Amino acid sequence: MSSERLLARKRVADSIAEQEWPKRPRILEKTDKAKWRLNDNDGRHTWVYLEDDAAAAEKWPQTYADKYFLGLPTGLPELPKPKTPLDSAVNCLTFFEKLQLEPGEWGCEYGGPMFLIPGMVITWYATKTPISDIRATEIKNYIFARAHPEHGGWGLHVEGESTAFGCTMNYTALRLLGVDPDHPIMVKARARLHELGGATNAPHWAKFWMAVLGVMKWDIVNPVPAELWLLPDWLPLSPWRWWIHIRQLYLPMSFLAARKWSCEETELTRSLRTELMVQNWETINWKAHRNDIAPGDNYYPKHWLLNTANWVLANVWEPYLRPNWLGERAEDWTSQLVDMEDANTDYANLAPVNAPMNTMVCYVRDGPGSYTVRRHLERLDEFFWMNADGMLVNGTNGVQCWDTSFTILAVFAGGFQEDPRWRPMLEKALGFLDRHQIRENCKDQEKCYRMHRKGGWPFSNKDQGYCVSDCVSECIKSVILLQKTPGYPQLLDDQRIYDAIDTIMMYQNDDTGGVGSYETRRGGKWLEVFNAAEVFGDIMVEYDYPECTTACVTALSLFRKHWPDYRADDIQHFIDRAVSWIKVHQMDHGGWYGSWGICFTYATMFAMESLASVGETYKNSSNAKRGCDFLISKQREDGGWSESYKACETMKYVEHPSGSLVVQTAWAVLGLLEGEYPDVEPIEKAVRFIMSRQQPNGEWLAESIEGVFNKSCMITYPNYKLVWPIKALGMFNRLYPERAANFSTDKDSTRFHSPDSLFFTPRKEQEESPSMSSDGQAGLALADAKDYAAALPKLNNALKSSSAPAWLLARAKCHIANKDYELALHDAEAAYISAASRGSRPLMIDAQYRRAVSLFRLGHIADADVSAWRAMKLAEGVTVTDASLKDPTAETGGFWRPDREALLKQMKDVTAPPSAADMTSKRFGAIWNTAAAWRAQVISQLDKLGPEDEGRKITVPLMPVERKKEEPAPAPVAAAPVASTQPEKPKEVRVDFFQSNTNMSVSVFAKGVPKDQFQAEMTAEKVRLSHIPGHEPWFEIPLYGQIDPAQSKFAVTPNKVELSLRKATAAKWPTLRADTGAPSSSTTAAPAPAIAQPVAPKPAALEPVAKPAETAPSYPTSSRKGATNWDKVLEDEDTEEKASVNDFFKNLYSGATEEQRRAMMKSFTESNGTSLSTNWDDVKDHKVETVPPEGVEAKKWT
């Protein structure tokens, strides 16, 4: 390395070392939502907090849009109830007009991915950038609100299961923001991460960021060689051939990997090394963990060729073969490419994945205080967005051009464009598109591998500067339609329109005729062999998409109607080849796979539009007919459509568990209308469904995530729930004016009032505390840890603002534990009503089950059994209105007479062929099993009653109904004061533990333990701690297994006592303690603490280690003494109930044939209790896999 290069690096390193660490932010409970404002600088969106400046707030009042985005009351009036589809569309357009921003565009959050915030926060920390208390607080609130309610932690996206990627990144971000590691949400997330194997099991991108932060060593990061950027362009592997997002991501990543730069070590990063790992940081063989990844993260496993290449690069090329001059040259070239990306976007960058990485490159290369770093940090603000739950990071710097064009097209679909009422709104939108057309190509376009962009539009704004094929197409369609409507200004002359068309024409792929997203395809699919991301699929090159292909076809079709002579042959050739590609890529079932929306419904809508644009419809095109038939085959009984994001992952149509969805239904309606489906009845039924869910102010509420990218990551499009229904209703009205005019909304529909959802909190007439969502998540975590006393106040506070069914169910569990069965019943019924209003079947089932438990405890035996029976029916997929769920006593004189033997037979029949393999293959198998087991106990009580005993009568509604206003909820019963003569109960102590095969790490949370006086006495079977407040003189923890006291250690901190216990025998313990109660005082028994248990659930009853195990029962059992899954789902119930479950299995087993018994034992044992089959032919030739039902985590039995 030259002396000049060394000197430059030293100057930067010295400036970084001299840079002072900023004061850590102070995490607040909430901010005042009334002080937030969206600053819109012609499409550049940043959020501003006005602090305590009342005068500034008065001069800059909140807009309707500000209030809407923040979940505050907008003050917008209720609108007349719509009588026709046209009325409904007008009502929504009236509402949506108020959300148009001053420059003319529409904006919104664009969230969903849970790996974006952490990259920003790590960059702030590594560059020593101050983080304001306000921003830290709202980021914390958002991440807390997105914690998985059951498992804890976070996933790849907001609707996904928690993963090592999500847990590692978001836990780290929260700690860097100042969140205490002992917060219940953090404890639960840490436990979940440890269950997944710790941060060393996180995917490549997480390991990269942890290396930058200094929490991991660079040896764990698979190679990202900068030398790849020096490969000749003609080579098939050259990076210029990669898809743009991967190209721009691995560019800065390769620079930083070449430098092996890490943030200087701090107390916080040292602490994270301990918190994120499941083993001692100093002993980790980092190289050995390069390819380790948790199964849930490994969506696209690395190819063996990539693993081989990585090994050669890391072990041969980098240490022995690569010349220093080549490494320096590669580093210089990647640095230049980063500069070109920054220059072409004015430091806005492509997306919030490469933007913080480019910021890090400039910081490491140019040093703090440089213009490049300062400008980057300014532009990062444009990715942040405020919503009702807090502050998130958008997937780009907005959706401005995209959503604005779709809004204009929706207006035209309904024929509203000539109504003077909407002209000012549309003229502003046209003006925005005029200003954000890109008028020049990139500087050094060929050198930095950028595609022609002159005349195009970006997804967000002109600064970002990346054209996308469908964005260009939808925007030019909007411009042409407006400018060809009399009275609208002619802002774009013909040449600018020609420029847009020329750009569209460049997007068609020569080999297929299809169209990709940002560029034409430059490499083959075989490059996926080098997909190193692990969490995404199909990312290495551009692919053809029905959505993008359709947008281009329809734009060109519209253009040639008005300019028939411009490049007529070229345009015809483009359309012919594109439509041919659409036809060829229709799937066997008749639909098309969607890559940007969920999923087959979305893409099929676009494909039908392509076919219609060239005159192909149901009557004259087999492709259009099959497309319509596919859509009709997926329509639900209520008239709606419902597709889950799981379809994107599996590439198979998957129903959404929540039931029909408005956006999905609008897409299907549009597809059928485009295809001219001849039967209007199903379309009309769908229109009624859409109208039934419209709110009085004209809006529709968010129901489920709408978008996707790279197959596995979902992303929100909040304006879709407004734009697409407007378009569907307007188009229906335009095509069927007579039917629409005579429309009656009273037929088969009622106005649907949905409560808050995952992405959108309805505005309420009182101000909500941002902390309430955090309280709800904390309450869930505490209830899950069985710390019911601490959970109740959190849940009570959260439920002041929202009737979230998950929170109500958690509180019901608390009431059941406290034997407050009336309160538990009230919460279970309220949870059912709330879950039903949002169409959440899993929570409806859970609520019915909790209702059954509460009713049984209150002595309503028949009512309890009917509720459990109803839960089973719902779990089997029976619709709420199905006849089988109507009054089951109608033909028995009002008496409930279930048959215990029939229930036993039903469990056998569930697994008998040919119905369906095993009972856990059902979508909600676990709760079905739970309810069945519960009914076995309840029916045994009913059998003691006579056939016409009054106790067999149903006394409550089959379906919970909302209490009348004059019928108040039962008030909590205050505990009677304890007589002064009674001994005071010891203070509750919380204990947390994590373990490896050789060590048990235990945290005893107790403040103010005197370090100089503290003593710890350890024997092989017990630990005794002194000076634990409320447990003097000794706090005892009887241990499940034996330890080696000589090799065990302790440490006292201001907030807790940390124990490091060396196990006498290397093995995982099912739990920490040997007794079934809590660690106790030697003078008085302590109540059970809240203990996070990341390794295994608490046993129902544990025997001392030395005691020989009892003989296992000869039938599948729910006891922890044998293989079991039932403790997981019945852990809230008492020993008597568990005994009844075992009795139930005993009866089931005793009535089986020998062959059925063999099948039951083999399937139940091999599957760790998650399958129970009575069909020996199905299980005899293979091991039965552990496949837990949705929402239940499998545990291996030892």
C-alpha cells in the first residue's frame, strides 16, 4: 500500500477516534402526536416534531393527511350511506381527496420489511450521529408494536414468524436506541433468538451489519469480494448483469468487507456480544459459523457451488493469492461506483438498504464531518415515516408517482374525470407528474451500468431517479388520459410523451417478449446459484413479470390510439410479443403468479387487462376464459376473495385465514370486468361485499398486507385499500349502469365496522397514548411468562384504546389464573366479537375455547361444551353461518346431549384415510386438539346428569353478542385487605435463564443488592443467594439438574445478580428449577416469578433428577413423563384437566385395533406429539416428521 494511501487512511482513522460519542437518547413513553407534521418539499417527505413551540404549531396546523397518517381523529364528517356502487366510489374519493398532499401527489407509509430500521440505527451509532429522544422513542414504539404476540421477537416482515434475522437486527436496534435489556419484550425476544440458535444463526446480511457494529468478527461474514467489480463486462458473472437492487447492495458491502472496518468497541457492543450469542463470545469459532442459518430464515438455501466458491475465496484467494495491488484497485473502483450512485441520486440512493451502507462507505473513506457523510445523513431522513404506532422506515423514499398515477386511473375507470368537482384535484396530480418526469439520462450512464431513463418516471420522486417499467407506463397513461380530456392543461408536449414511449420500448426482453422492472435482463437464471442472501428468492437477475408486461402493453395501446403513426410497427411488434408472453406464462389453474402484489389474484387482474387491451375476452379467448374461471373458483361464500402472502412463498394459492379481504376482492372484480365474464351475479355479489365494509366517512380500513418482493418479503401499500375499490366500483358502474342504478345494499350485506388492524389504527374521538401498543405487547409477553400480576395493569391500559382480541384473550388468561371467571368470560366474549369483526378465525377459535373454560369454571357445563364444540367446528373450517353451527338442541327439546364415544371416534376418523392424513394437517389443528381434549373432560361431567336435567340446557348465546350499553362489564373484584396478623408475602422476584449444553446462565432481577455483603452458596443441587429484597436471609433455587459448584460463578450488578452455572453433565435441561413452584426464600414461600424459558416449556410435574422414571403408559399421553405436545396447549389449565386429557387418550387408545395402536404410538412419538395417525399404511415406512400446527413451536422430547 502506498504511503499516500496509508496517510489518508490514518487521517480518517484519527478523525474518527477524536470524534466524541454523542449522548445516548433518553427513551420516553410517548410523544405528542399533535406536534408531528409531514414536511412535503415537492415530493420529498420528512417528518418534523414541533417540540413545545405553540406559535409554530399555530402557524403550521396539522392537515387531514397528517392526522390520518398518525391515527388521530381527522374531523371529517360521516357521509350519506351509499345506495349504489357509484355512491360508494364517490364517498371514498371524497375522503381520499382530503389526503392529497399540497404538491399534488398522494403519500403514505411503505412499510413491512423489519430489517430496514436496524440498518439505519446501526449506521447512526457507528457514525456517532446523535439520535434525538423523540425519534428514538417513536422507533422504539413501532418496533415494540411489531413484536410477535406469541413467540416474541420479529420476522422478516411484519406478518411473518419471528426469525433469527428479525430478532438479531431489531433487538440490536432497540439496544442502540437505549432500551433496557430487561424490558419484558426484550427478554422474550432474546429468548426467542436463543431458541433459534442465537445471532450466529442469522443470515448473511445480519452478519454483515453485526461485523460493522463490532458485535461479530468479520470472519463470520461470507466473502463479498470487491475484485468481482473488476471482471470484464463480457463475462457472464460480471456484476453489471445482476438485478439493480442486489448490484447496489453488494457494491458498498464489498467495499466495507474489503476494509474489514468495525465500529470501535464500547460497553454497549460488548454487552450485545453476550446478549445475542448462546455461547461465550471469546470461544466462538467465527469461521465455522459462516454458513449457519436458522431453518426459518433459510428461504433460499445457498447452492453448493456458492459454498465452494466462498470457501476458496476465504481460505485461499484472500489470504494467499490476491495481490495487494489488485485489492486496492478493486477498492478504488467500488468507491468510484458508490460516488456515481450518490451523484445520480443526490445522495438519496436507490433504497434504504444500500443508502445506509453508502453512508458507511463515505464515513470510513472520507471521515466524519465530510460533505458526503453530512449529505447522506440528511437524505436518510426521507426514508422515515410516522404512523399510529411509531416511526418506521419505508421500503423506498415513498410511493409518490406510483400511487398518484393509480389514483388518476381509478378516477377514469369510474368516469369521474369530466366532473368539475374533481378537476382541481386532478390538475394538481397532473402538475406533480409533470414536474417529476425525468428529463435527462444519468451522468456516465454506461460507466455506472445505468439504463436509459429520459422521459420516464420513478416509483417515488425525481430525486431518486430510477425509472421502473410499470411506473413509466402507469404515469404516461395518466398524463395522456388527462391531457386528452377537454379542459385540462397540456403540460407535456408531444416530444416528452414520445420520450416516455421510447423508454418503455427499451424494457422488453429480446429473448422472451416479457418485461422486467428496472432494466432489461442482462444475465441468465443460472446466476441464482450465487444468491447469497438466503432470505430471498429470484434476486440475482431481472425477471419478466405479468404486472410490468401488462402496464407496458396497456400504455402502448392507449398511446397509439392518439398517435397512430409514431413507431407504429415497433409498437405492434412489442404488443404482440408481450401478449404472447402473457399467454405462455398462464399457469395450469388459469391464473398468473404475482411478484409485486399478493399474489395470483393480483397478477391475474393485470393479465386480464393485457388480454382485454388487444380485444381478447371470455367469449373469444381461451386464455381469458381460463383466467376468469380461475378467479371465480376462488370466490368465497360472502362474495369476497382472500389470498394469503403464503401464496407468494409457496407459489400455490393459499386462502387467508382472516377471510375475505376488500383489496383482493377489488382486484378480482377488475379482472372479471376486464375479461367480460358473462355472469354478472358473482361480480355484483363481490361489489356488495366491498360496499359492506366501507366506513361511514368513505374509507376502507386496512385488513392484511398487500405487496411483496423477492417472493418472501411482504410490504404494505396502504392507499390500495382506497384506490382499488374506487376503481372496481366505478368500473362496475360504468359497464353495468342499469344494474348499478338499481343496486340495493340491503341485500346480503351489512355495513362492516372493523377494529384496529396490524397496519392501521382507526382514529378515535379521544387522544390515544402511543404507549398503549407497547403496553399491549408487554402485557402479552408477561402473560406468556405467567407473570399475571404484572400483565394485568399493562393489558388494562392497552385495552383503554383498542379492543385488540389478542390483548383481551391474554387478559382472560390472567383472570382465569386469578379465578376471576366472570371477568374471564366477559373478556373471552369481547375477544370473539372483536376477532369476528376483523375476520380473524384463529382468534375467534381461541376466544370460543377460553369462553368454554370460563363457563365450565362457573358451573355452566352444557354451555361450556357447546362453546368448545363450536371452537372445534370453526377450526375445521366450517363457516360462521353454516347450518352445523346453528342451535344443536333444536331437535332435542332444548337439552344438550353430546356423545362421548362419538367424540372418540371423531378423533380417530380425523386421521383415517381417505379424509386427510393427520389432524395436525388442519390449519388450526392444535386448538382443535385442545378443544377436543377439553370436551372429553366436560362430557364426563355431563354424563352424570340425566337426559332432561336442567343442567343440560343452553343458557348463553351460541355466538357471543355485544353487551348492551346499559349492561356494564363486571367490575374487577378488589382483594380483601390482609389482616395485620398474617405474615407478609415475600416480594416477587423475576428470574431469567439461558443455557447451552454445558452452562446455565441465570439472571435474578433484584435492585440494590449490596455487592460487598452478598453471598452465594452453591451445592450440586441448589443455589442460595443472600440479600435478595423480600427473601432474607436466603433466596433458594432448587436446580433441575446437578452443577459443578467449583466451576460456577456469580456477579452482582445494580439491577440483578448474574449466575454462570457449569452443568455437571453436558445436556439441555427442560427448565431451571427442580420444584414446580418458584425459587423460594428459606423463611417463607415465594409466589411464582415470571421466568423466560427459551429452551422448553415448564413441565407439569418434575421429579428429582435422581429418582428413576416411572414406567411410561402404553398409550399416547399428554404427560411430561412421556412424549407430549398437550402441555403446550393446555399449560394454563390445572392438573385435573391434564389428567382428563390423558384419560381421553387412554380411551381413544383402548378402542383401537392393534394396527391402529401401532400407528398411534409411532406417529405421536416420532412427531414429538404433533401428529396422531390411526392409519398404519401411512406411517409404517417412514419417520413421521414434526410438523407443529400454526402458532405452535415444536419441542424435541428427551
